[in-house]
Amino acid sequence: MATTERATPDVHEPSLTERRAPARRDGRLARNLGTIGMVWQREMIRFIRMPSRIVSGLAQPILFLFVLGAGIKPLVEGRAAGGVDYQEFIFPGVIAMSVLFSSLFSAISIVWDREFGFLREMLVAPVSRTSLVLGKAVGSGTVAVMQGLVLLIAAPIVGVSLGPLEFVEMFGLLLLLAFALNAFGIVIASRMQRMESFQMVMSLVINPMLFLSGAIFPTRGLPTWLAVATRLNPATYGVDPIRRVILGDDASPLTYGDWVVPIWLEVLIVLALGTVMLSIAVRSFSKTE
Amino acid sequence: MIHPMPPSNGAAVEVDGLVKRFGEFTAVDGISFSVEPGELFGFLGPNGAGKTTTISILCTLLHLTEGNAHVAGYDVARDPTGVRAAIGLVFQEITLDNYLTGAENLRFHGVLYGLPRSEVKARMPPLLDMVGLTDWAKHQVRFYSGGMQRRLEIARGLLHTPRVLFLDEPTIGLDPQTRVHIWDYVDELRARESTTMFLTTHYMDEAERCDRIAIIDQGRIVAIDSPRALKASVGADTVTVSTADDAKARTEIAHGLSVEGELADDGLRLRVEDGEAFVPRLFDHLTVGVHSINVRRPSLDDVFIKYTGRDMRDAEASMSQQMSSNAMVRAFRKT
């Protein structure tokens, strides 16, 4: 980690006595990087040690992919855009959905930390709140991307194939989406009091974000109000590029009227929103009291 | 992060005219006190008296409204980071991460406090040994008992060699045996590291161990002194004599020793300066048969009742825990 190793005086005297903690001379940057690394590592350890979380994180996407996907497939046979069937169509959406759920859940676990005290341990430590927030966003972002990538195992079953280039592109897009959603989740969490409010967030924020994101149905040919709603939903700009990378540009890309929104613009939108959310998150964490 | 040496006025904690208001409500109403380096300082008071608020301010979790407070020489308002680096905290509620092992909790704490890895490595074994958790270091904390978690918290609070260790009801809800263990560690620690300790407790025997005690009630400090002096301020010992004829005994003592007794259910109650020395003299003047004698020194409970009008043990653990976590939530919500 980023703390610099220094020769400690009095090594012949290993007891607890006398030696006060040495003046902390490590650079501020090194300290902050160390903290970010620590919070990240903590997220990783917790992810690995809670297999139930991995399983339950996979349950819903798998349900959507194999039950909903297989069930609706015959209904829309031959009508799906770009020559893909419904199960193929929903596959990128399901990966994005997994990232969406995982990101928001783990960001909101700050509330859990608050109830169980570890947050207090971090808040009374002589570190910047910014590095705590960044560590949290990077850490649960990584967890979310891993959750999403696990679903790639299902790609051959659904009939989707990915080249190495598409994989790298998708990895980057998932990372971006996870980062933005985490920042958003932390903002929600910093305004949330108890774990019970989670149910409300779930039905008022997470589910609408999912349904309006184009993950489950194409964003084209919708009633006007629905078309507008999907285009106002930030998650749409995270889901669409992932689908276009996996299925190609013909698979019902996002449009404004007849104009196909370019991927770079979508990426820019998500990046901008993520950055704004992150700075709000940092600010809401930085003030004591 | 370089912190200049703190201005050395010597005191470990220096509080001057501290006021904290929440809107209209004044939680802390102009308190002043100081704690000497190496002192075990008890901070007692009924629930809602301002204890937790004061501690939260000293630990930089809350802003003060008026006045000054220095911890380890650092101004809590101007240099919160300096304060944070110099203090250790053991709160009444557990603040460990359950899914990390004991060793990981300590290691992460080391990172948060900017300790070099080599130093964490060097300090961890003796600390774990001291709290009797060496064999458990590689187990996740969720498998620990309550007492073990508390001991790990104490070890963690000491990892960065704080100059002032805040112990907020450190043994609340623990069984008597574990409490004894923890106090053994704390005593050992004071002997070895001469760490200043700032303690809140509802247990009389723990308050009894303090070098000095401050009693806070309704946001004001109502008494501050050594336990001995505080008890002396309450007054005399109580000698209770149960005899074959208490009324007759009362007359005999009134004549022979000029002490006016008071008849109570359990016998004749006498208030005297030195109860133990008084008992032999009692026998010189009594002709009635004595069934039992009981000498009672004033306790800190009596002190507490005198200054706050409440019993020290009235304060329920669950209640105080609730309040503290509410304060925390409040503190956090406004972050």
C-alpha cells in the first residue's frame, strides 16, 4: 500500500512502551491513496466473504434472462430489431441491470456501515473524507463489474459471441456505468437514515431506472411519453452503448427522432453525470455535523 | 501530514467555557475542566446530561457552539485532523467490521492512521497478546463474543499510540468476568504506556478507579474531584446497630457518646465521622444485647444522588446506547 516504509528506530525494543506514533511525514497524496486502497480492499474482502451476496446478485439477472427472456421470445419472434431474438436483445440489458443493482446496493451499504458502526471508525480517523468516498466508489464499482462479468458465462447459451475487442470495450463501459451509479448511490445513502428506507429507494429509484433504461425493451417505437422518459433516464445512456458493443449497431440503438445518438456522446453523458454525482457525494461527506 | 508540536500547556484535555446548542436546546452549558496527562478521568452524569455530546465534540464528531476545547494540545475546532491523529476511541457500540478478521481490522486501522506497515507489524502481536486474542487474529470478527470484540476494539484504539484514549462506556452490557478482564488490561496499559484515559461509565466500581471524576448534570459540571474527596463531601459514615432493645440503646448512646441515633426498620442508625473506630466505643456503653452491626461508607452512588438527584444505576444501558447512536446518526446526517 502507499504508506512508505521507513526504518523504525528502537527496533530492539518491540514492546508497546514509550514510542509515540512517529510524526506522520508521508505525503498527503500517499496517505489518501493508502486510504482509497484500504477501502477498496475492504469491499473486495467483504464481497468474497459473502457468497450469498454474489448468488442473490445473480438470481434476478438470470431470472430475467432465462425466464422472462425465454418466455417473451416466442411472442416477439421475428419482430425484434436488427435480426436478434428477444433473448439476445435482453442479454446486454441484463448485464447492465446486474451492474445497476450491485452498484446501488453496495453504495447504499454505507447505511449498513452506519448502523453497525464501522463508518464511525472511518469518520474519526485523520483522513480526508474525499478519499473515503473515492475508495467506496472504486471498491463497490469493481464489485459491480465483477457481478456483471460473471453473466458472460451465459453468452454461448443465449447465442451471443464476443471478440476480445468487444470484451475490452464492454469492460470499460461497465466500469464507467458502475462508477456513475455508485456515486449516485452514495448520494442517496448520505441522505438515508435507516436500512428500512431501502425498500422505498428500491421501488422509487432502482426499479424505475431499470424499466426506463431500454434494458428490457427497445427505446424505439414507444408512446411519446415513454420515449421521453427513457431519454431522460441517465441509465439509458449506460445501457445503450453496452448493447451496441455486444450486438452491433443495428440492434435498436438509441435515437433522438431519426438521429442515432453516437456512443461517444452517451459515454460523455454518463461520465459527466458520474462526476457531478461524485462531487456531491464528496461534499455531503466532507462536512462534519 | 505534518503537525507542528502542540502548544505545550501540559494538559491532555483542556475545555474552557464549552457550549453546545442544538437549535433551542442547550445540551452543554458552558463547562470547563482539564485532564492531566496520564490521568484516568471519569466523566459521569445521567442520560441526557451532555456526556455524549461533550465526548463527540472532543472527538471532532460535532462542532462546538461556543468556547474552546483542546485535546492533546490541538484545537478541536481549528485542527480536527491533529486531534484525530492523537486520540483513540472505544465507543459503547461496536465499530469493527464483522467480515474482516481481527488482524485485518487492526491493519486497516493502521492505514487510516498513517502508520507504516512495519510499525503495525511490530505493534500488533504484543497488543493482541495483551487482550488475549492472539489465537483469534485470523478469524472473522463476527465469530467473536461480545467481550472479545470489545477487547479487540481496545487493542485497535491503542494501535496508533494515542495520547488520549476515550472510553465511552467501554464495558456496557458485558458480563462481570469480562469487565474484570478488560480492567486488568486497562490497568496494565496505564502502567506501561501512561496513556491519558477519558472514561464514561454507569458502573460505580469503574468510577471508583478514576483519579478524578467530573459529574455533569443538565449540561453543567456540578462536581469535580477525586472519588475520595467527593465521598467525603457527602458526609459521615453510617453505622447501623441492631439490638435487643433499640430504643434503650439509643438513649445509652446519646448519653454515653453524645450521638443522636435514628430508629429505622433495620435497627438504630448513627451518623459518625469514622465508623470503624466508632464501633469498639459503642460496646463500652451498650448494656443491651447486640444482634448485628453494619458500617457503611458513603459510596459514589451517594455522591451521584447528592449532585444529580438520581441513582447512578438508574441509567439503563439500552437507553444510553440508543441515545448515543441517535446522536451519531444526527451527526452523520448533517455531514
